[in-house]
Amino acid sequence: MKIAVVGTGYVGLVTGTCFAETGNQVICVDIDERKVEKLNNGIIPIYEPGLDVLFYRNVEEGRLKFTTSLIDGIKGAEVIFLALPTPPGEDGSADLKYILKVASDLGPILSQYVVVVDKSTVPVGTAEKVRAHIAEHAQVEFDVVSNPEFLREGVAVEDFMKPDRVVIGTRSDKAKSVMNKLYAPLVRQGNPVIFMDERSAEMTKYAANAFLATKITFMNEIANLCEKVGANVDDIRRGIGTDSRIGKRFLFAGIGYGGSCFPKDVQALAKTAQEYHYDFKVLESVMTVNNLQKTKLLPQIKDYFGDDLKGKTFAIWGLAFKPYTDDIREAPALDNIKALLAEGAKVTAYDPEAMDNVRNILGTQINYAHTQYAALDDADALIIMTEWPLFRTPDFEKMNLLLKNKVIFDGRNVYELETMAEMGYTYYSIGRQAVKSQQ
Ligand code: UDX
């Protein structure tokens, strides 16, 4: 099939590349000339494991192309994906200006029946708005379908190629059969394509993200209570996760969820609820708790060092909002760094992928180390913000020589309490009792 993907951000690039991999002719369109030039020169603007292999193969075989011209990009396309940004507006609702602009531009240039697909996470009712914007100047028949994307950064290619499910919102049989054909290679293992109306598909995406954010937040609150009552949240997680009604995943307590989706989507859903005069109390609490959770380690740091952190140096391992990405959007590490700097402390950070992105925001306000160990040199303590595998089994002997104090504040529960106690570390983590070294 011939496919156009408008918007070469995270979702657009993965969508385009993966559909090329299943044998389609894909043209990706973006208004950013520099980005398109880079892509045409084989430079992938995001870090996503596995994407490069597929990208280079499909570019080489002529199935994946990039252009800044919408009219050239959509020529002959049977499906046009809209993978455009929906940034939160000032009031927290998703801003649709990019999507609706492209929809208006599409109307007059469509020359045959086409399925226009909303891939971006968009509020309920957007498919109807997109349809209306296209229809204003369209001379041909078309359908607008809502097909939300559930991929996770870091495993996006795998999520795309082997989706748990594909949700397609349309009431048009013609569009259904086009979408079925397109997704057939991805659901061979029996995972379902679930058809529903457009509004339900749009709502499904928000419900999924809000539910997962709530699951994490619930665990974070259980963790906070565990610390008070003397229980261990790791055991609680194992104890409840084995109940198939609850499930094992997304029960890891930590310093809160971040990233480009959960915070934005929870906020947008809360905004939708407000617009419809529904008081969605759970969501409001999720947002409040997550904001508090992000800097949860700060009181523990003060518990150890006292209230005055002036002149103390903290090594930070991990800046990305989660492992296997260089994405620092809404990353708890940033909130913690800002809080530490505000207290007059110094920060030396290390992250395997995200340091350039942080440098663009924080510049020389913090130091950047070339290795995880270099970050520890002369530091008063180590703080772990992202659970990169590299940090799970470090060379503790090397660490002992570099750190001024054997103390770790762990926002991701990377180590076992027993190991820390055996090695004589003072160790603060989330939802578990602090290990206090006698040294
Ligand atoms: C998420 C959804 O999973 C995906 O389906 C959607 O399309 C986009 O948003 P992503 O933001 O890439 O994907 O990351 P995800 O792996 O879901 O993690 C989100 C946040 O939750 C991270 O900050 C992570 O650290 C946190 N998290 C996750 C926890 O704190 N505990 C957990 O148990 C799981």
C-alpha cells in the first residue's frame, strides 16, 4: 500500500518506518526542513533502540522517503496518518492547531478516496473536527479514522510490530477494510484489532494512559505508607501482582511517572472531564500525588545531611524519564536537580543517553560526567533517578573509593536492602525502610 505519514516526531517516525518494514511504500512529511534534510541524509533525530536497523534497510530499499511537501507526500496515498504534536495549551487541554491546519491543507489536494488516520493522542471529538476541516474544500470521498498509538519509548519498535491490540475507531466499512489490510501483518499472533466508533477510540487512549498512571500512583502511595508502617513495597508488589486481576506490570513504586504521554494525557483527560462538568476526583489526586512524589527523596536527603545542603555535591545517575530513552520531558531528575540547586547544592550528573538534552536546558548550572564513576568523584552522596541497567550492578569497590560518604538515595529501588546493609551503605529508597550504616 502507499502510505503518507504527516509529522516525523516520535510516533510518526516509528509508524512510517514500521509500515515500510511490512512492505508498504511510505512517504513521511514534515514542515521542518532541517529535520527532513537530516532524515534524507540518514540521520535519525531520536534515540530509539532497534529503529536504526529498520530505518536504514527501508530507506535503502526505497520504501521509506521523506519530504517537506504535503502535496508530493500524499500523492497516490491510500492512507494518510496524522502524527502531529498535541502540546498542552495553557489550560492543560490538548492544542489541536497543528492537526487542524494539516486537515485544512489536505482538503483541496485530495484527488482520490483516502483514509485519514488520527495517530496522535487527541481529545474526544477530534476525528469529527478533522473531518469537518478536510470536508470544507474536499472534492473526493474520504474517511477519518481514530487509531491511537500505545507504543512505549525505548521499546517502540517492538510495541509497534507486536501490539497487544490495535484500536480502530471508524464506522465506515470501507475504512475498516483498508485498516485491516494494513495491520494484518502485525496481528498475526492473534492479538486483536478492536473496532469501535471514533469517540470511543479517542477515549480508549486516554483511559489506558490514565489507568496506568493511576496504577503507578496508587503504588507510590502504598510505598509512602509502607515507609511509615514498616513494610516493604517490593513484597507488596509481589504479593498483589500475582493476582491476575491486578497484574504484575506497572506496580513499581518510584519518584513518579514522567515522559511525554502520562503527564500530558492525564492532564488533558482531567480537562475534558471539567469541560463536561464531571468531577473526576481520582485523576485530580493522581496529578497531585505524582507532583509530590517527584521530589520525595529531598526530605530523606535532609534527614541524612541536615537542612543545610549548601556546598554539598550530589552525584546523579540517570536523567532520562526512564531507561532506554534520551527523553527528559517531565523527567523527575530535572525537578530534583532544580530543588537541589535551589538549596545551594552542587550536582554532577551522568546519563548514558540524555546528557545533551539536559545540557540544552541547564547548561553550566550542573556538571556532566563522562562515566557513571566520574560523577561520583568527591560527591557527598549518590542519587539514582533512572533505572538504567548499567546502574544495577556497579563496581561497588570503585564507588567506595570515589564517594565521600557511603550513602545512596535511590528513587527507583535498584538495589536490595540486604546488599546495601552488607556493604555498609546508608541507603534510602522508596517504600522500604532506610538502611542506616553504623560507620
Ligand atoms: C506510555 C504508555 O506506556 C504508552 O502506551 C503510551 O503510548 C505512551 O505513554 P512511555 O511514556 O514511553 O509510554 O513510558 P512507560 O514505560 O509507560 O513509563 C511511563 C512512566 O511511568 C515512566 O516515567 C516510568 O518510570 C513510570 N513507571 C512505569 C513507574 O514509575 N512505575 C512503573 O511500574 C512503570
